[in-house]
Amino acid sequence: MAGLAPRSSVFTFESTVHSSQVLHRLNEQRCRDMLCDVTVLVEGQSFRAHRSVLASCSEYFLQKISSPTQHGAVITLPEEVTLAGFEPLLQFAYTSKLNFGKDNVLEIRSSASILGFRDLDEACFDFLLPKFFLSRNGSAPIVRKTCCRKECKRRLSKENSATDSDDVLLDDKEVKPVADSSPKRDVTWDYNKSVSNKMGSQNSTRSLGAEGKNEPVIQGPKYRKFQLACEKGMFASEKCSFNSAVSEIRNGFALSCLSCPNKVHCEKQTTVDLTGNPNSNKCIESKAEVQEVAQMSNMERAAIIRENSRERSTVKKETADHLREQFRFSKDAYQQNFLDCEAGCSTDACGECVQGSSLQWSNLASTKTGCPFYQDFDQMNCPMFESEGTTQSSVNSGEDGDSETETEGDSEFSTAERVQLPFSVDWIVNLNRNDFQQLLKQQVLTQEQLEFVQDIRRRSKNRLAAQRCRKRKLDCIYNLQCEINKLKTEREKLILERSRLSQRKMETCHTVNALCRRVYSEANLHPDQLQVLASCTSSDCPLSSLVPQIDALLSQHGSSLHPKTAASQEDTLNPHTDTST
DNA sequence: CTGCCGTGTCATTAG
DNA sequence: AACTAATGACACGGC
């Protein structure tokens, strides 16, 4: 796709498919043993490959190949690297796709660590491993806090010492950090011997689950891994900026099985039809497993299965919205897939089915051009996901339709398959009106394409508008809450002030009355003078309250008292009763 | 199972 | 008239 700069005389053509196509062709060459210049031996199995590819993907191979004493046509891998662990890594090196299941994920992870495989973010393991090996009652933990590691390791070591010698317990020394893996968190993994052994997925799962009974309980909420992954920036911060991709990836998920693990040569992966059309070779071990996977949340569905065949990958112009629709499927589809598989997929052309379902997890640590879960799309227009306002917070968005939306999803899928746009999808959203119109004028679009583009633009704009609107609402609510708090505080201050003033008033009243009584008692005032004195007092603190005789005295003289003091006229003036000082 | 919350989408309205 | 932004209403999934 051309990334031309608008309003500029300088144009740059940047193919987003070139790198993947080159890799694809290298993989084809590997399959045909063309130009392969190295043989990798692992557990007696040989793999032909290209040195440059291996060295580009693995620090181990880089060192081996570049080392003058180690260079050669045959590289024997350490014993710790197993066949089941290396084979998917080799495929990943040539396809950017890592296929793994319960039975081999830990071996892959271990092998990747030992070989220093690049571009494999541990977050993908951290995210899925708990789901693979978490027992149904949630008490079969794999993840432990760091504080538990030593004890668990010690216990496992004891267990291992009494078991098969080839059971490998990898400790910190043995597990080398993956080159590009993220920094370790307070969550780590122990490699249980039962899963590093070659066992069926269910066996390994159950075995681990059983052993896990004695192990610490998994920490954190159900989706803690995913949350951590997000915090870690595995999606948005990994130079990818596919803001809304996070909200979209949850919509894609499917089962696949490695139908043809032909040793030495390339694997041909077949994938369960996402739209529920079970026409591909697939082999799932058990209904229970299908159901287990089907019950996975949307977050888990982030592990998307996409068609692996590049030949079919005519530039699929797509956007997140339609992508979401594409990958809509239901548990029924899972079940149907399984039933179809069970009925007609005992063996495939290669005569071998891999035990257990496999999740295909696109590289999360890839760069922008390696948009996780959307690789096929970022070959075209993945920058669309950079649309402003589509934030990672949309993780929980519910767009993962269930069985009821299957038909619609199929329709959208077919639409997306048909529609191909000659320009970047992000332009659809980000261009202003004039530029967008200009773009449409410059391109000859079919009616379908035009409607597609306008629909994308409308919904994307509306999505952003809704987000702004909600943000405003929240801001408004927040401001109102602040205002309420401010008024409450002001009210409390005023109440305190009133109380303080009232207290001060009472004190003043008492002082005034004391002075009045003193004047009255000591000066022997004439009634006229008393009247003047009474008029100086207030109704709140009348002079008569302490000098009750004053009103009677004043009334006897026919004086018009201050109205505030006229209530006690019957009282007689008795200066001698004054107790004032 | 229910309620709440976040999000996307649609329909409507106003500019 | 076409477009955009704002917003209420609704649906949906996660928790």
C-alpha cells in the first residue's frame, strides 16, 4: 500500500506486504529445501533452514552461526530444547505465527527462552498459560508470586528427583530471558515436569491441574494477565498504537489444529472456518476441550486464528468494525466444528493430527507493521486503528456476537472479502471532509466500496463522537460533584461561622447587661436615664432580662419604652436584687 | 441469575 | 442538500 504524503511533491512508496511476502517466499524455499544452508538437529530430528533467517530470529543461532568456531552446516540444539518446543518456533521464524496448544506451550516457551527467540513477547504466554492450565475450579495455579517461587521450586525439585531423569525442571539459571521479552514482573512461571514432558494436551492439563492442588492459588482476577499485558503496553504501547485493536481482537478467536506436522518440512496449518463453515481440516481432541475454549472470554478470544495461506491473502481491505464482524462466531460453531472434525478429520493428507486444539497467537510484541491479530490487515491499512479517541479502554466492549449474529457476521465477512480499497483505511477516518471527498473523487470505487467506505467513516466518527460525548458527561458529573463538595464545604464553614458569631453575641450580650446593671446599681439612675439605657439594648439581649424592674419602673413613669423591652412592665424595679458586680 | 458498567451502533436533531 | 457533531436509546459482553 502506498503511503504517500498528501500535499507534497515527494512521494514514497512503501509496501506493507513486501516483508511478509519475502518471509513467505523464504518459507516456501525452506519447504522445498531451496537455498537452505543449515541443518538444525533437535532430538534426532533435522530441520533445514536458512542461516540468515535463524540468525535474525534467535540470539542463539546468531551466536552459533557467527561464531568462527561454531559455524557449520549442522547445528545441534541443546538438550533442553525439545522437538515440540522448537518446531513451532521454526515455523514462527518463517511465518510470524506461533501455533501452540496446551501440550507444547511450555516447551515452546522454554525453547524460546533458551534460544533467545526475538519478537516473542512473553506476555502472550503469560496471558494464555493460566487459561491452559487453570483447573475448572480455579485452584490449579500456574502463576505464583515471586515469594512462592523458592518453596515451589524446592518442592518440585524433590518431586523431580524421584521421577524420570528426562523430566526437566528449569530454574532461573536454565531459563534465559527471551531477547525481546518484556521485563519480568512479580509473576513467574515454574516449569512443571508434567508439562515439559511430551504428553497429550488433556493429560498434561489434568496432570498439572492435579498437581496444582497443592500449589498456591493463582493471583489476581480472572483477566489480570490481560490487564497486566495492557499495562505493559503489549498492545498499544508496543509502537503499534492500534488503539482500537484491543477492542477488536477480542472478537476474533477460533480453534485450529496443526494438521500436518511434517517433520523437517513445513507445516501446513489448517484452520477452523471462523464463520462456522467447517470445511477445513481440523482435529480437536475432545468436546470438553472445545467447550472449554468456547467458554473462554472475549479476552481470550484475542488469540485469533486467521487464514494462513498467503496465496489467498489478496489485499483484504478491512477495518476493525468489519473485522469484528468477520470473526463473530458462536459456541455452536465450535461445537459444529468439533462435530465435523470428529466425523471427518481423523487424519489429513499428512496422516497426522496434532493432539489437542491449538491457539494461534499472533506476535504481540511486534511493531506497527506487525499488528497483533491483524497482520493481514496491517499489510494494508492497519493505521486505521490509530484513530484518535479509540482507546485501549475499549477492551471490554461487547461486540463478540454469539450464535444469533452468525448470519450477519458471515455477510460482513463476505463483504470484507470483496471490498478492496486502493487507499489507506485510516484516511477514511482521519481525513477532513474536503480531503476525503477529494480522495473519493480520485479513486474509482464501486458502489459497494463507496458504501463500505462511507459506512466505515460514519461509524468511526460516530464512535469517536460517542466517546467524546461520554467523556463530557463524565466531566460534567465530575464537575457537579466538585461543585457539590465545594458547596458542602462552604455550608459547613458558614455554619461554623454562625455558631461562632452566636457565641460571641451571647458573650457580648452578657457583657453589655453586666455593664448596664452596674450602671443602674451604682449610679442610681433617674427613670428617664433608665429609658435611654433600655433603648440602647437589643431585643436579643434586653436589659430587662437582667434588670426586670426596669420596665415596671419605666411604665410607672408613663414612658414609652423601647418596644423590645415593653414586655415586663409589671415588674417592679428593685435595684437591691441586682446581683451584678 | 441479576444489576451495573463500558462500549459500539443507530436514529435523531441541530448547526 | 450534504455533512458533521452531539446525544439519547439500545444491545451486548464482562464483571
